[in-house]
Amino acid sequence: MEITPKTRWQYRLQSGLFLVLFLAVIGLLAWISHRYSFEADWTANGRNTLAEPSVELLKRIPEPVTIVAVARNTDLAPTRRKIEELIARYQAVKPDIRLEFIDPDTEPDKVRQLKVTVDGELIVSYGNRSEHVTRPTEETLTNTLQRLLRSGERKLVFLRGHGERDPGGRANHDYGSFLRFLESKGLKGETLDLNQSPTIPADTAVLVIAGPQTDYLPGEVKLIREYLEKGGNLLWLHDPGPLHGLADLARALHVDFVKGLIVDPSTQMLGIPDPSFVVVTRYGKHPITRDFRYMTIYPRAVGIRFLAKANQDDERPWQYTQFLLTVERSWSETGPLKGAIAYDGGDETPGPLTVGLAMSRKLPEAGDKQAKDGKGKTVTPKDKPKPQPEQRVVIVGDGDFLSNAFLGNQGNRDMGFNIVNWLSHDDAFIAIPSRSAPDTRLTLSESTWSLLGLFFLFGLPGLLLGTGLTIWIRRRRQ
């Protein structure tokens, strides 16, 4: 093709137009990358993105959150960068989380005023409440947000004086580990002896009866029943054996306990030789077990029956859900657990049996007057009624599953936490699991390590030497 001044001008115009369009595309891509972002987490367990429970919690926080981080602004201290990466995950879900940094080297007075003790400490503020976080991780930060979001303090009152499990004890049968876990979630536990203080505190969120060993006095049972009549919430952890004076309480709740001890033959397949251990993987449809996917283990459990017919005669009937159920092959064994054990019929009850029972009922609002007509029926006001408060009770036929010895088995701790949250009307809160990093360590056999060592010691230098000689020989021949 002949090159003329006209074609030369056309080529220049095309080149200039291409350059302009190319720069425009580059600028557009830069603007899009600044305006929109995309991230992908390729780690084995998604540890660089927030867990689903954290995301759900952030969606329930209506107001802005302020986080003040005390960290040095130097390249030698990577703490600030790690904090920024952690908070960025939260800001991706909740943009109104504001992060501020304070350098302890340039603002020591402010650090002392905030009572900060370690480099990298966070002060998380929500509303008029704030908490310090000394080890910033997703688990600790989400738990802190959970505590700040709770409206008021939730107090669990454990009855004592009858050999009940100690909520602060360290023995295998006590609840010290579980109570420490609850306190990390913003729940407070205390004990109450009705013989010394014959009044259940008005600010009790949940009253806990945990495996008494001696009988309650009639006056104590009367106080518990009065607490229930006023709308109090109750967690009754009943171990197999006598009711220890709580038969009137069982009748008031319209429940009965199945005679004998539950035997679950499926536990032998899991390597549990003790036949008195019950494994539960079948859960009823209830907020306590919503999205619950873990197995739970109950040593020495007893079945629970809800007397529906007696409940129908109650002025305020209970709504109940069997949320913990054994397998169909289980049964309630009334004989000794020795030798060959099998279901013999008679007074033994076949499965599936109820280990956990959740009950609730609506209560009239304080101060409401229920007018009666001439026939004694309640007259409903014409105006639209306000939502009524709900009373909640949970009965579990085993107290060992939350003890120090068995709390760490499978999903026992999460189940206990869900039960307490539901009873205290905080069932929206859930446990945030801590996630490890399984793909940060490379595990190889000894022979593989030897081959790698030989390759880097002899193979790689030989390859480089051979490549250099080949290039040198080719150049010599040209």
C-alpha cells in the first residue's frame, strides 16, 4: 500500500483516537474500581470474612457504633493494619461503624484517660455504653457487640441450699465453666438461698433449679410457685431420681417424669460404652433449636411428659414444644444397667422420649382490667390490644450436660446458651464460633521433605547451570 500524506494523516488520527479511547477505558476502570469493590475469600474455612452469626447480629444493630483503637503508627508494629482489616469486615456489612486511632506515643495523656493497658486495645461504644476489648478478634468483638446491644442486664438466679450444682464451682458436676461463658456474653449469675432470703428478686430474668439433692421445704416451693404465677421464667434441670419436694411444682406445670433411666443403643456406634448416655440429633421446631446443627450429649437423662389434658383446664394454658427428642430405638430402663440390657416392655417406656420441654404462655399486661360479663366470660376491649408479655419455662431431664465435665462435648454449650437466651427473651442472640486457620500449616512426610531438600540443594543449581551453559554454547556457534 502506497503511503501518502493523506493516509499518514489517517494513521495518526487513528492512533490518536485509539490512545484517547484507551485512556478513557483506563480512567473508567479506575473509577469503577474506586466506586465498587469485590472481594473473594479462598481460605479453607472463610476466616477472612465474617461468620453468618456476626452478619446477622450487625443487621440487628440500628444505631452507629464507634470504635477507638489504641495502636502505634509505625511500620514495625503491624497491630494497626490488623485492626483495620478486622473492622473493615464489619464495615462492609454495617457502614456506619466509625473507627478512630490513637497513637500512644503522641497522645499518652489521652491513653491514660481512657484507661488503656495494652497496645491494640479497642474501646467499643454503642449508645451510652462502652466496653474494652484487649484481644481484637471476630469472636471477642462480636461478643462485645452482643453485650452492648442487650437492653439492660440479664440476671440468672440459681437456687442453692439443697445440694444443687454450684454455678461458680470447679467440680466436675458444677457449672463454673458455663457461667463464665454466659458472663462473657453479658449475662450475670448469682445464687439464692430461700431459707436465708425468702424473696426472689424482682429483677430475676431466669430462675434456675439445678439438680437438688435434698428436699425443698413447702414454704420454698410456695415461693417458687408464686414466682411463676407472677410471670417469672424458669429453667428446671432435673436429674433422674426423686423430685425432692418439687412434686407440687411439677403438677403446677402439668408435667411428669418418666420412670427409669433413658437407654440409647446408638451411643455404642459412637464409641460410648456407657448405655446411660443419650445422644440427641433430633430437635423439635422451636427458636431454641433454630438452625441448630450439632449433636448434643446427655449423661443419665430422664424422659419428660407434658400432661396436655390437665393443661386444658388451666385458666392460662401453656403452649409446649418437645425440642429435645431421643431416637426411636431408645427406651426408659427401670432395671439395673448391668449385663445385657434390652427393652422388656412392662413398666418400661419405649422411645422416642422427650429430654427437653419448652413451655410458654401469654400473660396479661400489668394494670389491665379484665371485665366479666353476666355469664362470667372475659369481655375483650374494643380497642386494639397491645402485645402481651410471654412467660417461658424450660425443663430438661438432665443436669449433667452443662456441667464442667460435659460442657465441651459436641454442641452442649451452644444448646445451653440458646436455652438461656430464649428464657431471658434474648433468643435473637446466638453463639459466635471461633474459626481456626487449618490451611496455614503445610504437613509433609519425611521422604517428601528429603526430596525437596535435594531439589533445592542440587536440582535447582544444576538446572540454572545447565541453562547458562546452553545459552553460552549457542552464542559461541553464531
